[in-house]
Amino acid sequence: LYYGHLHRQHLDFPTLAELARLRPDWRILLIGPVKTPGVFPANVALVGQQPHAALAGWIARAHVLLLPYTLNAYTEAVLPAKTYECLATGRPIVAAPLPELTADFADCMRFARTAAEYVAEVEAALATENPADRGRRIARAQANSWAARYQTLTEWLQQIPQRKPSERP
């Protein structure tokens, strides 16, 4: 399952289509508004835009989450906004090796460039999935929740020496 905008600028349509052709027995769900039309095999379902609250139901049916971004100048510095949401599901994640993802999430997700690599990584994720992996992904998301970030920021601010109003910088 992938959710987000379906746009050729950042989503690797050819790899997704080839992945579907390589595994015709898999059902690949693409959830989100179609910004750039694409031609996909019959086992790819274009679900369309869904209410955010409905995503949990779709994700509950997914075995693996995909972040199949294209590798280009646009995505070179992208950290997908949905990264922590995906981790919070606990589901295995197979993603394109975006620099921001490989630098910070190699312990929580698998990476693939080609359709054959996606097949191999999805199959490996399914074969080796265990409670510890799931827990590690969820813990990473929890450590980066807004509440956790607020706590960190508050601690940093408390370390700044306080000046008296009469003191000049």
C-alpha cells in the first residue's frame, strides 16, 4: 500500500507498474488523489483520495507499506511527511533509498531502487517480520511525536541562560 499524491514528479510510476507485473498475484493499493495519470496493471488499485481517518482501515489490510519515490533532484532532499505515520503503524516499510531515509531509518525500513529489488525486499520483510521489528518502528515514531519534540524543545530552552531585562545582548 502507498498513500499520498500520485504524481510523477515524486512517485516512481514505472517501477510500481513493473512491480505489479512481476507479482500479478499481489494486490497493490495506491491511495490518494491522482495528480498525474499513469497506466498500471489490473492488480494495482487506484483507490482515490480518502479521508485521513479512513487510512487506518486501509493500512490494517496492508501487509507492507511502500514509499516508492523516484530518485531525482526534487526528491534528493525530501523526507516524506508520512515517514513517522508509516512507522507508527508498525508495518514493514519498503522505500526508495532517498538520502534522508537511508541516513536516519536504515534500522526501521528496507530500501529498493528497481521493481526486482522491491519484490525481494517485500518478500524478505514478510518472511522475517517479528514483534521486535514492529516495536522498533513504533518506538521510533513515538520518539518523534509532537509531544516528544515539544519536550525536547522545552528542555533545550531551559538550558539557555536567562538574562535580566536590564542586560543587553
